[in-house]
Amino acid sequence: MAEQKQVARPLSPHLQIYKPMLTMMMSITHRITGVALYGGTLLVVWWLAAAAHSDAYFAVVQGFFGHWFGKLILFGFTWALVHHALGGIRHFIWDMGRGFKLPTVEWMVRANVIGSILITVLLWLIAYGVKS
């Protein structure tokens, strides 16, 4: 049998090789917010189940969400929802074959970050304005 010569194959690039870019960080954040939305959905189910169970149990759940820690969780859930939705719109634009030029990509990523923060704060301001 003939002896086969081993060819040194290139290694796949790794995170240690890539320079972190905003689009890379946004991709990771989009995945994390997607996972966080599962947890937030469980909280919504908990709230609905408590409402269906009894007034006393609903008061307990409302007390949790009314506490500063519960509000922090709800604020994070709101941001994750808005951020993920804006990221989905950005991906939809890319699916249509538009927005692939580097300046446009960078602009859309920055708009996603800034827009998600502003919309979340605006929603909470409106919610507390209506409550008062």
C-alpha cells in the first residue's frame, strides 16, 4: 500500500482570532434576548395562572412584580422584547437583500441599540403616566 501524505489543514477561526465588532456583539445579544424572552413568557404565564387561581395568589404575584426587583425584571423583559423585535426587523430587511453595505449595517446596528433603549424607556414612562 502506498503511504498517504498528511496535509496540514487550516484551523477554523475562533473568537480569540476575531476582533469583536458591533455586529458580532449584536448577534450574540439577539440570541441572548431570544432566550430571555422564554423566561419572560413564563412570568406572563405565572401572572395569568395566578389571576385564574385566586385573588389571594394574584395579590402575591402582583406584590412580586410591584417590588423593585420585580420591576427590574419587567423592565429587562420589556427591553429584551423591544430589542429582539427591532433586531428581527433588521434581519427582515437583510432577508429582502437590502442594507448590506457596511455603513448601512453599522447604522442599523446602532439604531437597534439606541432605539431599543429609547422605546423601552418611553413605554415605561407612558405606563407610569397612565397609572398616575
